[in-house]
Amino acid sequence: MKDYVLELVSGKEGYNAKLNAMREYLQAYTLRIMHDEGVFRSVAFLGGTALRFLHGLPRFSEDLDFSLTQKPQVKFEALLKKIMSELAAAGYDVSLSYNDKKTVNSAFVKFQGLMFEAGISPLKSQKFSIKIEIDNKPPQGAIFETQLVNRYFPISFLSYEIKSLFAGKLHVLLSRKYAKGRDYFDLGWYLSKWKGIEPNFTLLKNALKQTGWSGELPDKDNWRELIYKAVEHADWKKIKQDVEQFLENPSDLNIFTKENVMHLLKASP
């Protein structure tokens, strides 16, 4: 309910901490609605928010990303209608913008006045959004697992297993046209948390091919070198500026430095 999120935010200090807490609670609320509608029978949870909810990633994430695994049990438009109805019933002033395309369905659920009520913004008119995105034609090769997580609400998720999630992270690191700080932070987190981790190579190669990759394809022997080059040439100052607002502990940037991430990539599995 809205009273709970306002109370939750009131206990936090600072703009980023308040905004991250509010966003995460509303993400959890939205995920619970999706779970109750049976979405996770045919849709897998992935991306940064999945890493945080399922594996304890120490940074907050902005979007809810999913991948279709079979014919959808719930149509996207019907799902959005249910989400909006439930949020309105809980006291939120919400609006919606979305596309219902064949390849990727995406929507922004917009909360009016909530940032003002929570003391985050002085403007009643300022809106806050949660993005939902479902890839209807994901690259093949992912391996799935089901996990039960209790983060504000108990939810049973169908998700990518860790090597498949890691493949997704390496795919964006290699193919994204610009450096996104959270990708590099997540890379260091993966490498330090799971010693000797390797990606799901089948999924990684298929993802790169699907997005027009023309370089050398990663495999067991060369993937660390390919990622090392990406880290080496990245503007770490911009990376830090991008990711620091999403960290639980901003001091983590003193650990996940460029040099330390490069060392982790060079380390023998």
C-alpha cells in the first residue's frame, strides 16, 4: 500500500537512497502482481533487477526485464491493465505509455505525485516511472531455473540461471554502443562472487549474432581477453558517475576499480 512505501522512504537519508528504496518496493509490488497473474509460467526474469532480487547484487536497478520462454499465458495489454488496476486500488495515481510490438513489448508505468509525497521532489507534477520490457524473440540457448524469493513479497520466479545471466551481461558489454557504468560494476561483482565463472557460450554467441556482431565470437579460450579489452578502453570516470547513484554502498567504487576488474579477468579460473 502507498502508506507503506512512504514510511519506507521516510527512513532513508539522501535523494538517491530514498529514490532507490521507493523504486525497488514498487518493482516488487509490480512483480507480485505479475506472479499472481501467472506471468512466470511463460516469461523468465533477467537483467539487473533479477540479479538484485535473486542473487543479491549490491546495486539498485531501474528496469524490469523479461524474456518469453513459450507462448505467453497472459497478453501484454491485459497484464498492463491488471497492473494499473492493482496499483490504483492501492492508492497510487498512475498512468501508462506502452508499445505492443512483436519483437519487444515495453511499457512505462508512471506515478504522479509520489515523489512529492515521499519528500523526494518539491514538485507535485514530477513523475516517476517503472519500465517493463518483455523480449518476445530472445536469442536461443538460455538455461532456466525457478527460485522462490521473499523481498517485500514472496514470489516464485522463472529466471535465467547464473551462467545465462552472465552471458547477457557480457553481450551488452561487447555490443552496447556506449559504456554504461552499471555493466562494468556488475562484471566485477560477477567475477568476484563466482570464482572461475564462465558464460553460457551458446546463448552469448546467439545474442551477439542476433544483434549484428561482426567481431571474433567469444569462446572458452578468448572471452576474458575480449572483455579485458572492453574494460581497458572504457572511460572509468564516466562509469563511476553513471553507477554511483545506484549503489547500496557508494564506497564499493573503491573496490570495483578498473585495475581490480582487469586483475579479476586476468586471474586464472
